[in-house]
Amino acid sequence: MQINPSEIDSVEEAGILDGSPVKLVKLKGGFWIGIGRPKGKMREEALSAGSHPAIVKYNIEKQHPNFQPSMMKSEFFADNTIVDRHSHFLSDDLRKSGHEIYSVQAGPKIDFHITKYGQNVATIESKINDKTLEIKQSVYPKEFVRAISGATIEKSASCGASKIRLEK
Amino acid sequence: MGLDQGLLRAMIEMEKGEDEEKYKSKAQEGSDLMFPVTIGGLTHRPDINVKYHTTIRLFDRKDDDQSKAHDTARKLNLVPPNPNETAIEPTTLQGRDGNTMHVLRLHGPHSERIKSYQPHFKGQGQDIPNFHPHITVDKDTWNKVKASGAKTAKEAGIEFHPAELRHGDRVISTYPHKEEKSEQLDKGFKHVAAGLGIAAGLAGAPKTSEAPTPATTRAPASIPLSPYSHKKMLNTIEQIESASGKLQHHKPTKHGTAYGKYGLMPDTIKETVHMHPDLRSKYGKVATLQGQDLNNYMRDNPGLEDVIADRHLQRLEHHFGQDPSKLGYSWNQGIRGTYHAKPEKISSHPYTQKVKSFYSKVK
């Protein structure tokens, strides 16, 4: 992958992998790339990429158990962010075509991201309010309805919400 | 006082050496608070497939309240004997008719401590006059231990495990113990060891945390390890279920569709994760997943099926010992199904036949 310096918006230290620094590069188009040098590799390479930095970091942690994340300056990388993957609710066809569903929680705010090969397809916003997950009405392709239902129920259960309400 | 007449009668018959199979079935009617034992890695007697153990207290199914027995047991710190500090004496117990039961009698402070638990169970279970802790063994093992000249349980390859309250093959409860320093029992052990003629080996060994030195230069007991291999059993199942991962499309059943190279059923996956806190904290989601969602989740967590298969087989080994036929049958028919199945049904089942056939071939 070739990235010109003119395409880079910002670079941030994300942590250490096998003794080498891992950097998160934000491109001007809004795409994020995690770059590092895994053990045994001579050159730096893209470890993960996506439209949300917390998801990029989550995937680096999943794929490289030795990754030691550092405290992040950017609010995007706030270490209290909880990322969870819900892609098991997607149909085989959607999984094969590179789709994923993640939830990114920062405090009471929970966003569900539908992505395709790291690119954002749709975001469904929600928040936890008094043990209720309140979901803002969003537009997203209908083939994701079942998966989003599963993801919201799963996320509600994991954060102790007993009700789900769809806001009008 | 609740005396399990059936079990007592069975024990006497065992002592007579008349009908060990009958003893086995009778023994499974009552409950037994015991320290499970392994000898040379074997958990069960090869002759009648009864678990090696040291009884702490026997209970009667009809007259004794299991919950009361459990309540008493959990208040005691039931510390498994330290094999280094437990002297053994291969001996025989004579039945009333002069027949013989082969036992390894336990001596030393750990044996005394097992005796000391008895008063706590007053009014529950059997009061056996002159109760002396021992391990009843098959004649071949007894001969090997005797020929080896082993004086301590350690030398004979004996290990004691945390106490369990069992009803037949079913574990009702286990009793974790608080660790204690072996020095507390050191003095008592040396006294008994001296009586058994192994004082010379202990004379220069004040630190009881180390294994006592044998009195002579003889080699340690050479009890052969069981040919059973956990890994081999897993490979056998993998071979049967999916031709070692090549055919992973399982037919749907009324209990759901199996997953992966070991043919894990959804309930097995959920139960195994639920039973292990380390898995539950990491993969707790599986409890709410079913069908394709569960399969996808398993696929998204590579290696999880190996961990679950490994833990599930460990559970089956805990129930059914190291008999590949029984383990294979229980993998296919479940734990309850295996307990309810007659031995002939188990041995003639097609899955058992496959296990027998593959187990000797796989590596």
C-alpha cells in the first residue's frame, strides 16, 4: 500500500507491538490505518484499517495478542471505549462479502457500525438511559435488520439494559 | 444410625473376593465421601472399572440425607493425603469366610486424620468398627506395588485428589481444601515410617516438602502408565466426526446441528463454556446464541472449539475414567445416556465400535 504524505491528516502513537511502535495514521478522507512491525518482519506493514479508530485498535488487539496499547491523546482513542464485534449475526452472504458489525461504547453512548472491508456502510446511534437502550432512528440497508436486532439485544444484555426503545 | 446394609453386604462380599461385579453394582447404590486416587496415572481399577479411592465415610441412600452429609463435609478441611508422607502397606483383608481383598493400607498422620473425620459424621453413614483408611486395588496392581517394594504412596505412583461426595459414578460435590504446611504432620509421619522400616531413608531428610529418600538403592516402583492418551482420544473423535476436519457439514438433529471438527453440539458448547469461569468471562455470549449465529461465533473465534473439546473430554474422563469405549459413547450419547446404558449396549453401539477401531490407529 502506497500512501503519499499529502494524503495524511495526522499520526498518533497507538502502542507497542513486539518492541516496535504502532502508529495510527488518519488519512484526509477519514480512513484510519494501524501501522506496525510484527515480530519477524523486516518492514512496517498495515496491521488493520477502518473508518473508526477504536475498531482499528480493537482489531489490532485481536489479531496481535502481544500488542500493548498506550494511553491515547485523541478523544477517538479514549481508553474507556469498549468495542465489541457482533458479526456472527450477519448472514453468510454478508459475511463473505466483507461486512462486519461492531458496537463502540463511550460512556452511555453506543454506536453500532456496519462496515464493509473497513469502510463505513451505516452507523446506528444509541444511548443507555436508565437501563434502557434508546436507539435513534437510522437509515441502513434492510438486509442488516436481523443482524442489527441481534447486535442491539446482545449489547443491551452485556451492559445490563433490560429494555430497548426505538426513538421516533 | 443409617447403615447401608446393601453396601455393607457388598463390601463383605468384596472382602470375600466372591463377586466383584456384584460389589460394583451394589457400591453404586450408596454414596461415598472419598479422596479419589490415581495409581500410575490410572483412575479406575482395570478389572471392574471402579474408581480408585480412599473412603472417608460411606452413606446409605435411603437412610442418610445427602445434603446433611454435604453440609458436614464442606465444614471440614478435607485435605488429601500427601503421598510423600503417607506410608503404604500392601496387605489383605480377610473376609468372614476367609476370602481375600487386596488393599493398600495407609499409615501415618494423614491416615490418622481421615480417621479423625469420623466423629463429625456421627448419626450419618456407617460406623465401621476398626475403620482403617485404605485403597482397595485389583490383584495385578497389588502385586506390582508389593514387588516394587514401595513404602510410600509416592513411590507407588499414588496420587490423592480433592475429596468428593459421590453417588455411584456421579459426583455430587467436591471439596477444595485449604493448603497447609507439611511440617505440621512431619513428626507423626516419621514415627510411622520408622515403624514400617523406612526410617533410614528419612533420617537425613528434615524437610518434609522433599520426597523421602528410599531406604535402599532399589529402583522406584515401576507401575506402567495407562496406555490411554487424552490427545489420542481427541484425535480419534476428530477422525470419526469429521475425517480430521475434512467433512464438517453435520446433519441437523432434534438437538441442533453439530459444529466443527469434533462435532460439538450447541448444548455441549454452552454447557462447557458455562462450567468454566475463564471461558465464561471471555465467551459468555454463546449462552444466548443458537443455530447459524452460534456457528458463526465459533468460526470467528478460532481455537475455541479445540478448548471446548478438550475441556468436555476432561469432564467425560472425570465421569467415566479412561475407557475409550465409554468416553466415545458418552461423546455421542451424553453423560446421562451413558449412565443409563447397559454395558452391552455401550460396547455394541456403532460409535463405540468406530472409537475402538480408530483409537488404536490414530496418533
